[in-house]
Amino acid sequence: MTFDDPWSSFFMDTLAPLGYIKLTSIRMQGLLLLVFAQHCHVPFVRDIQASYTRTGIYGYWGNKGGVSVRMSFYGHLICFLNCHLPAHMEYASQRLDDFEHILETQEFETETAPRILDHKVLFWFGDLNFRIADHGMHFLREAISNKRFHLLWEKDQLNMAKKKEAFLKDFQEGPLRFKPTYKYDLHSDNYDSREQRTWLSFHGKKRKPAWTDRILWRVKGDAHDASDQEAEPEQEAEPAEPKEPEPSVRVTLESYASHMSYGISDHKPVTGTFSLELKKLHTNPLVIIQAEGEWSADWDALVTYSTQEPFPSSTWDWIGLYKVGFRSHMDYVTYMWVKDDEVSCTDEVIQVYVSRDEIPVLGGEFLLCYFSSNLKSIIGVSPPFQISRSMSAPQEGVTPESVNGMDKPDPLVSPDEF
């Protein structure tokens, strides 16, 4: 099994009981991007790819830069981009240059959306490090204390840049109705309280409060989306009032807030909750899969699956056996290679062999997932089914090795870390 970092393990343990599984993750030093999906959506999340760009120390160091994950979600192309941009008040232009560089250089192995801005929906977030310009410390503290945040919006460097820079014009953000999220004393709700020291110009300088931690989004216009074009209606006798075309994807911000209770960093974390309304371009999974007959470690078993439409299959495709409530596609109990373990094939169905040695002797409730190596995603999920307790299972209270045959190599998947 692959190693998971503590953040991944924590979120998988927290979200799995709520019906979510981890689709993928990508890490670049301190930047981590985790993507989860509800179980019902998993077969419709396809072509998952990740990328990264280093911008620290002239592009050689990953302490600054961006990591991204893109996917097809019910046929619509979505990208998530997590950035850590240069710090300090005077580097606003460098932050913009680095972000533009990330947008221009990150590429994906797909003809439909090879660049980040080619995607229908883009979520951009992270420690963007933009500051509040011009205002002095006293004015900032007074405005924040009186919750008059609107007095600071016009001097926020990101808001100012959005009015000038063409590549930012389509990005949207919710209103900043929470306190600036930087810079706090650790384990405190107090802003930077260090004393000014004239003899230590850098480390002794107080940091002005700022909204450094941001979540923005961008929806590409439907006029550029050929999949959403419809035939023009017939001409009526009297012209009707012109109607705006219904968007194929609508993004609605439900909440945008900081969380003051967290004190382990000099930043306060920010969350955004969104709802997506979309026209489903795919309504059936690519693969229909199920367990054949009764399963027990007392006999061999069969998996039956059928493909619903063509997809780029591979000899590295595999079918995993999972406990109900699994956390990620790597949480399999055992797995079968789709091609190597195939025993029967017709135009309608394909059967794959499962040795009794690989079936859990204690039984329980399980399901099967078909993992596509080319699409880097689960494209078929079986209904849950029961595996009967084996007659050779040890007595209660004895901890057995529930699965044999674990000397198989881990199936090939896309790297989670760079």
C-alpha cells in the first residue's frame, strides 16, 4: 500500500463515514491538494490528472508555486488550483507574474483542455499573499475592530489587480466579510504583537493585517463550449423576447468564512462552500460491474462486468475488492488484473476469476470497483454484497490474516506526490 501523509489520513478517516472517498492528491513541499467525492459521483469523475509548478528560487524550489488537479465531472471539465505566492507588501507584481506563469506553463495530457484556463470551471485558492496597500496600521486596526471591512476592500492588492489585469477579470470572489486572516500570534486571536525594533529591520517589523488566504472561481463562458450548443428554434410569427441561454454549469457560493478557533499557524484558515448546478453529459457509468453468485473463502469466485461505451482500456486496469466505507481507491482488500485474470468474454459480458485464497475468511459487506489506469479513476462500482464467513475461519477473538495472496505488487497508479 502507498504511504499517506497525516493530512490525507486525517481527512480520509473523517470523510469516509460521511460517504466520501479520496480521488487523488498532489503535494509539493508545503502545498497539498486533496480531492474527495461522494460515493454516488465517483463513477462520473474521469480523466483525473495532476500537475505542479515551482516558482521559488527561480523555479528550482517548491516552497512557492502551484499544484493542480483536473478532471471530467459528468462530462464537464473542472480544475482545482492551490497556490502559494511570494510574500511581503512590495511583491504584488511578482505575485501576479508567478500566477500568470503557473497558468501558462502547467499542461495536462488531454486535447480538450491542455491548460488550466481551458477548463469549464476553475477554483483558485491558497495563501496568495496579497496585502492591503496604503492604509497605515492604526487605520487598519480601527476598521477591523469596528468590523468596517468594506473600507479596506478597495486597497486590497488582489481586488486592485482584478480591475487592471485581463487574465484576472473573469475570476469571482465572495465578499470579504471576515477579519483579515494574517498575521496572528500563535494560539491567539491577536494580530502580530511584536515590538518594533529599529536595529532589526526585518524580523522586528510588525506585519500589517491582510486577507492573504483566498478562494476564487472562474466559469468559462458557454459561448465557447461546443458541447452546450443547441439547435436554433424555428422563427415565430412574432419575435419573442430574447432569452439568455441557460448556462451548462452554474457555480453558487454558499459560504465564505475564516475560522478563528485555529491557532497553530499565524494564518487563520478560510473555507468556501459552493454548489454546482450542471447538465449531466454522462448519465451512465462506463462499466457495470457485479459479484457473481455467493462469495466465500471456501470456493473461487467470479466478477462480471460489461462496458457501456468505449473508453481507453489498458492491460493495467484492475478490479478491487473493498469493504463498504472504504476511504480511497488504494484501500482495496485485494484486486484482480482485468486482462490477466479474465476467464470468459463475449460481446455483452466479461468474467474475471477470483481465487478463494484472496477472499476474506471472516466475510462481511463488500463492493467491487473497476479502476481505469488511463483515466486514473474508478469508472464502475458494484452494488454492495455479502461475503459469507468461511468454514475455516478461526474462532471469535483470534486475529487471523484475513487475506492471502498479498504478495502481488501494487497496481500502477498516477503518483500522488512530486
